[in-house]
Amino acid sequence: MKQSAHERARARRYAMQALYQWDLSGEPVSTIREQFLEAEDFSRADKSYFNRILNDISGNIEVIDKNLSEFIDRPLKQLDPVERAVLRIAICELLLRPDIPYRVTINEAVMLTKKFGAEQGHAFVNGVLDRAAHSIRPDECA
């Protein structure tokens, strides 16, 4: 069944919250995933995409963080935890999901940051992801 853009956006939101919790608590991703699947209403979210994001990021965290570090002006640990989670999702999509247009990835990340991040965090996220997209997907951005 094809999921709508809204269902995928909601999956990203849940994934961002789960990654935030993973980052701050140090609990295993599998434990946090189960908590989210029990506590949240996935009737209007793409549950398989939520799972895929968590699997892709936890399984490739070193590669994702190495790529992310190339486009930020401070150590990764100094980023706001919400912005770090959003940027990890977006970098993961840029690297591993060529079927998702880079503009969609950036737009979704900016929207999440506007809703959950620091006051001007969305501008920072937009700038980082614009640079990342041009480096990771130069042909698509041309």
C-alpha cells in the first residue's frame, strides 16, 4: 500500500522524537522503537518508514555522523538535540534514499525544526542541508 506524504511526514516526526530519546537516554533503539509503537497512534503514520529510518540511522550512524560533520560549523555534540535528530534523518535520506527528492528531504527537515527546534534552528538546518545536498547529490541539484 502506498503511503501518503502526510503519513511519511508523521513517521519522520515520530522518528525524530525517537532519535532524540535515543541520543539523550542511551537506551537501545529497539527499546525506544517498542515504546513508540505501543504509545503512539500509527494509524495515520507510515509505520514501515518509521522503522526504516530507525534501522538505517542506527545501522549507519558513523557514516551519517561523518557526513553530517562535514557540513556543520561545530562539533556534533554541540548541536541542539532536536536539530541533531532532524539532520540525521535528512542526511540518511540524502545518502540512502535517492527515491526521495532532495527538496522534499530539506523541506520536511525544515518543517520539523520549525515545529520542535530552537527559534531560528530551521535556518541553520536549511543551510546545512542545502550544502549537504549539493555535495551528496550534485547531479540532482544541478
